[in-house]
Amino acid sequence: MKRNKRFLIVVLLLIFIRINSQVKIESTDNLKCRIENSGQSYVGKTLQSFLTNIGMDIKMVTYERINEGKDYDITLLFITKKEYNKLRSQKILPARVVIYFEDNQQTRRAYDSLEQYGYVENEKIPYFLDQLKNLLIKDIRGSEDAIMK
């Protein structure tokens, strides 16, 4: 009897893991479509409004401080730096969401505090995004070149 209970628990656990991984892959495969369909509804709204509805775990954010007159953007990635480097070594550009901000004084002021370029991951992400949460979105683009793990 005890053996049957253990077997049942193992089977249920395996089913749960399988279902969970399928849901994550499905949400990854639909990333670009979701961004194209709903991303434009966030144009003119704050980054915070987008972040509250993205529904995916952001594991890394990259940014580049660029010269005035060019786009201000961040890239949201759903994999770690280690996973990113592994995919890039295989010449695969990982799935990502690029958010472009309006060029205004508030955006320039927020970007002035950043280093020239870089990335943020792990527990630093919420603090970093909090600094940019009130910036107005100019455009959003999604890509699903690789399946996220």
C-alpha cells in the first residue's frame, strides 16, 4: 500500500512538471504574437502599465545609453545571462521584448544616471525597472527567435 502511494505521488509530480513546462513553452511561442497584438495598446502609456501585464518572469534587462536624438530603449529577456551567452555562442538570438521610450526630458534624465551600456539581472531588476517605470512607451517589439527555458 505504501509503495502504491509513493508511485502515485511520483506519477502526479511528473504530470505536473510536464504540464508546467508545456505552458511555459506555449507562452514563449506566443510572445511575438502577444506583443504585436497588445503591445501597441501601451504606446503613450508608462512602462509600469506594461510590466504589470506582461505575465512572464523577467530574468535580465539590457540597456544602452545613446546620444540625444536616437532611441532610448531597454530589452527584456526571460533567461539568465549564462543561458543568454550559451545561445549567443550557438548564434541564436534569444527571445526578447524591446521597449522604446519617448525622447523627452524625463527619459533623458533617467538615462543620464545609467552607465553607457549594461545589463541588470536577478534581484536588481525590480529596483532598475522602478527607476524607469514612469517613462512613456514609444514602441514595443517582440521576438521569439529561441525557446526560453
